[in-house]
Amino acid sequence: MSTTIALDHYRLLGRSGLRVSPLALGTMTFGQDWGWGADEAEARRIFDAYVERGGNFVDTAVNYTNGSAERIVGKLMQGRRERIVLSTKFTMARQPGDPNAGGNHRMNLVRSVEQSLRQLGTDRIELLHLHAWDETTPPDEVLRALDDLVRAGKVLYLGICNTPAWRVAQLQTIAELRGWSRLVALQIEYSLVERSVEHELLPMARALGLGVMPWSPLGGGILSGKYGSADLDTQGERGVSATRKGVIASSGLLNDTSLAIAREASAVAGETGATAAQVALAWTLLNPAVTAPVIGARTLAQALDNLGALDVVLGDDHVARLDAASRPAPIFPQRFVGQPMVQQLIFGGAEVARRAPATL
């Protein structure tokens, strides 16, 4: 059974001493440059509501809404900068046609961090994430360049997003062997409609001491219950539409299976007096690898609803129903090793206690 928590009941971020709120405030919705975000006034209302309740973990990226998100966050932090744990990201291109305006290489990393510092109006970034693995930059170039920024004091901690588990493990191992700054955070998509990360990424995070920050914990809004069968037609908008619905369609998550999971979340919500979005967020918080889901809101009402997830208590039956509705099929090698015959061969029929993953 879950228990209530509060925004000012802080958690350690991975294998670090950094204290952060159990929900991070995502700011991809700050700014209207992409056609569907909050204007600066509404962003201020959202930010104020989060900070006034004790929230201290704010997530953004150098390219969000063409830089507007970071500029707005910089203004909103004025007068309270010292209590904010600021998380931002680099990788994504900001100048179309320039091959070095994106990627994980040292040139883009340094230019991105300098641009973020200007846009945010600050002299440091508490947590810098590599936004996605670019499949071209050598791991040691990435790690050494990141370590240089930490040693220069421009960045304090490091994280990584949207990268295969084997690559993250490789990077962490190289960093430890060479005495470079280690990763302490992992941002990945995780929700009731996207649980494939439970196969490799979440177990890896626990074993390597990475605090997980799930992005899109509401499945792009699907788990809020606002989409139905009629919206499945938007799948034709993939890669073309800039509308919010088109963005969700492009993720491939808007399908009959996801809608069925959303209906189960809505049913549980009706029994607990919560909203479907709150139930989905509360479920995500139950995973021991999760430090802080990243919530994103375009309106104050949405933000307050998301924050209300901390008050939701899910009973064992509710959790079991949500798990059953959304459980992903096992993949190899788990699909093979988990079979009773193989377990019999591994353990010889004896009962052997499993060791919990180390986090320190």
C-alpha cells in the first residue's frame, strides 16, 4: 500500500547527497514558441505554487520552446535562486543546418552550457543531463568534457536521458575507473503506458546508484483520461502535426491498449476520490528506483492536480489492478531465465533469498 508524502519531504538524488523534492517541475510547457505552452504569467503561477509548497527541483533544457523556457525560469528564480536545484539538458540542435549545433561532442556541450547559463541568468547548473545518446561521440570525450565542466564549477552533478542501459553502464564504469564525475540521475520515459524500461533501465539505475526522474509519467496526457477511441485517428499525424495531440500521436502510445490502461486508472480514481492523473503519478512514485517524476503543466489547475498525487493512497488491490492492466510481456533473457525449469536448474530446487540491489 502506498502512503502520502509531501513536496517538502526531500529525497536524495541517486548516489549523491543532493536533496530534492519527490516531484520535479518540468518546464517544457513554459513559453508559447511551440504553439501550445503557457505564457509567462501562467508559468509564474505554476512556478510559485510549486515553490510555495516546498518544491525545489526544476527541470528544463537549453532548447525547450526555442530557449524561452530557460529564460522564463531564469526570471522566476530571481530572489529564490539559492533554494532551487536547477536541472537542464544539452544535446538537441538549436541552429538548423549546423552539424555541430547538436550532439554530445565537446563543442556542442560547452556551447550549450554557456547558452543555458546566459538564458537562465545564473553562474551554475546543479544538474546537467545529456539529453539523448547521439551514436557518434566517443564515450571518453563525453565524460571528460562533462568532468571539466564540473571541475570548473559551472556544473555540480551529472545525469543522462534516453540512452540504452548498456551504454549508461559503460559510461558509469569508465567514469569510476578514471576518477571522473559519475552520473547520479537518469531521465527516462516511464508510466503505466510505458513500462518497457522495467526490463533493463530501472534495475540498472538501482544497481548503479542513479536517481530516476520519469518524464511523461502521464503518458503524454493519455492517463489523464482526456483521450478516447475517436482520437486514434490522429495516428495519421505522426511526424507532421505540431499540435499537442499530434505530438502524442507521434510517440506511438495512443492506441487501444493504452486507452484500456487509462480506463483502469480512471476506475481506481473513482474509488479513491482522486483524479486519473493523480492515480497514474502515485503509481509511478511506488517504484523504489524513482526519485522524482517530472510533471509538466500548461495551466495552474493542471499543476495543482499533479501535486495532489502526493496525497493519494493506493491500496494493494488498486496497485495489483493497475499492474495487471499494464504489465509488459517479458523479454529475453528474463523470458528464458524466469521459466520454472531454468530456475530449477539454476538453484537446484533450493530456496535462496535474493539480495536487494545496492544503492551505495
